[in-house]
Amino acid sequence: QVQLVESGGGLVQPGGSLRLSCAASGITFNMYAMAWYRQAPGNQRALAAAITSGGSTNYADSVKGRFTISRDNAKNTVYLQMSNLKPEDTAVYYCNAHYSGITRQLDYWGQGTQVTVSS
């Protein structure tokens, strides 16, 4: 059974920082690309940051220079360090695990963690 369990969300003031964690189980973690998506009320879910199995990273323009995604394959965990947070970063943040093979693709999602940026 695959599980992605997010933690670390909460309420933070503008300019503050948070670190999200996503612990994975039931998958061969080092074979999966991992990503953080976010969804604000009334908006579609959108990619915030991604990291390949090899460690290459990709960021949405809106978070470049403020967010850092990283992974610890020994702990089967992916992190999102968020700094200089803005009210527009308020959203539910979802962890995604993606496997792309020759014959199939697999996607798994966490349950989401709320991040609220407000004074």
C-alpha cells in the first residue's frame, strides 16, 4: 500500500518560513520523481516544485528563489523549504510521486497540508 504523508503546514506571517515534509512508503522511493503541487481556493492544482530521481530540480516562476525542494532517499522523504512567504502562497500543498517507465506511468498523491500566510 502506497502512502505519502505530508506534514509541516500551518499559519505563518508574511515574510516567514515553513518546511514541508512528505514521507513515502510502499514505493521504491529512489526511482520516483517527487513534486509539490499546490491548490488555492477556486484555482486548479499547479506545480510548485519538482525533483527528479537524479536530483534535478524545477520550480514554478512564482516560487523561484524562495522555495527549495530536496530529497533524502535514505529516509524516503521529500522536503519543501519555503522562505519569504507571501499571502499568495496560501494553498493546500500536495506531495506527488511520479514513476515513468517504458510500459507504464504511476502517480501517487498525499492528502495535502494547509499553508496559510497571513498577518
